[in-house]
Amino acid sequence: MTSISGGITGTGPYWTQPQPIYQIELHPSLLREIEGRNDSGAFKGYLVQIFDDVSSPPSGILEIALNPNAKCACAIYEAKRLSRPLSRRSSNAATKPIWFEARTPQQAANIFYQAIVDQAHDI
């Protein structure tokens, strides 16, 4: 795993390298964002798992739809949330899709992660 700062260190968060997924596996909100575009078939799907600690399960995931030819990407962050305090029941919460410029899956992950950190108070 790689730390968000780019190297393996003793503190998190950490993430996996972007892993390709089929476009159909993308979150429904991402699919809705790209389906009306003329270049919708050119988008590739990627998944990045985020970990707060190397020994803990993922705390969230980034889902990325990237069109490298058009140098554009759309992404969401998903995290588990508890249904109620002290409850073991959980569900997924996701951000709204955010569009940005990117050329590679790793660049898209870096840019999107920084965007959600910068906008954390608005999300």
C-alpha cells in the first residue's frame, strides 16, 4: 500500500493502486454522469481502496470513471456509515460525482482525493 503522501510511511491514510473495473460495475451515480456523453464508451472504471491504518479494513473507496483520451474524469468517494449510534448495521454513503481533468488513473486518484479533503466541510 502507498500512503497518500506517495510513500510507505508509519502513518495513514493509505490507498491501493487504482484497480481496473468494468464500467458496468461503477456506482450508479457515475454511470448516470457518463451515459449521456458522446464519448461514454471511452470511459474506463477504476477502484481505489482507502485505509486509515495498514492493519484495518478499508475505510472507504474512490470510484473513478476516466477517459484518458479526453483527459477528463468523474469520481465519487464511498464510505460505510453506521445507521444509528451504537448500531452494528451500516450502509454506504457516497459523495456527489465530481468532474475534473486527469490523464491517468493515478493522477485522477490524487486529484480527487485532494478535492474531497479540501471540500470535506461541504460534503
